[in-house]
Amino acid sequence: MNRTDRLYALVEELRAAAPRPRSARALARRFEVSPRTIERDLAALQQSGVPIHAEPGRTGGYVLDRERTLPPLTVTPAEATALAVALHALDGTPFATDARSALHKVLAVMPERERRAADELSGRVRVLVPAARPARPARPMVPTALREALTAGRVLRLEYADAAGRVSARDVEPLGFLGATEHWYLAAWCRLRDAPRGFRLDRIRCVTALDERAPHRAVDLATLDTLGSDAVPLDVTAVM
């Protein structure tokens, strides 16, 4: 069994045992590797976001939170390939990294045969860029603190560059994200201006989440004219 298959099998082994813990030694016997190898595998799964925690004590071990994980999915190779293609459209947005992580999780729970078929199909897909379109500068990676701004509910401290390249410090209260073809913006209440403002993501030089929680602001994103066009709300439940 290669490491990728073992990581997938480890998750399913812990899912089947939950809420009972499984020790690293028992898992090592199950997969015929050393306890140290199992501990490295479990650490890698934890770092990738799999909700595994250790319970101390003589009868302790590793436990998977079943309520925060997905069981094996019936995803077709074409559906997995469609998700991979969609990642290109998310490049430079606040959700590109999370979308890539979600795709990895979907692939991890697909049966090996379907995963190989998805890999073969995706190898036959090429996303073409019109030759006449001017090349864009590389889009920046969106910092984790910024991606988690809305759910964390923290005040952010930005180092932000204006159109002339002048950098200033701004303490802002995040309100939402506004997306357009060319640029994405963080909509936030700017404490320097005492008003809502849009901050282009590619002009944010540094971002730090402060300990202070942002107060509620009754600001309608549709009223912000940062993009010069209508903003269409995203309804996640509309696709279900």
C-alpha cells in the first residue's frame, strides 16, 4: 500500500471506529508499518484539515470527528475533472486555496479506480487562453487571515497600497468580498475613513488579524459602487 492509499485508509479506519479511539500501535499493526510512520501520517492528515485529535491516557488514542467529515462519495471522474477545471476560474480569488483543498479531500475519498480514471481524464483537458488577450501579472496568494476574515470576525490591520503605490496602515472591519472579472476586493469598514471601502486584494501588502472582534455593521454590499457595476449575491444553497 502506497502512502496516499494508506492516508485514505487511515481516515476510513478511524471513521469506522469513532467515537472510540485507536492507538498508533494498533493502527501500525493494521497497516503493517511502524508506529512512528503512523504518527507522521496522522500529523499530515491533521495539518491538511482532517479533524483528528488525540485522547490521552492508557485507553486513549486517535479519534476522528465523524460530524465534521464526509463519508466516501459517489463522484464520477467527469465530476472530479469539472471541479479541477473550475479551480482555474478561482485563481486570485479569496477562495482559491480552500477550493483546492476541497478538491483534494474529494479525491482522497474516491475509490482508487475512479481516482485513476479522473486523473486520466484530466490529463486530456487543456484550458486555452486567447493569444490576443494581454498577459496579466501573476495574481497574489490571498493570506489565510484575509480568507478567514468573515468567519473569524476579527478586526484586520492592512498595509495597503493605493493606485500610486503609496502604502498606508489601515485597521478595517471586514464586511464581505466583492468579485469581478479583473479584480477581487475586500469590502470593509475603514476606521481611517470612517466609512465602507473596497480594498483590491492585489494591493494588500500585509494583513494581520487583531484580537479585537469586529462590531456588527449594517452595510448592504449591493450599495457599494467599488466595482462600478451591479454586485450579484452568491447563494450557496441555490445549487443544492
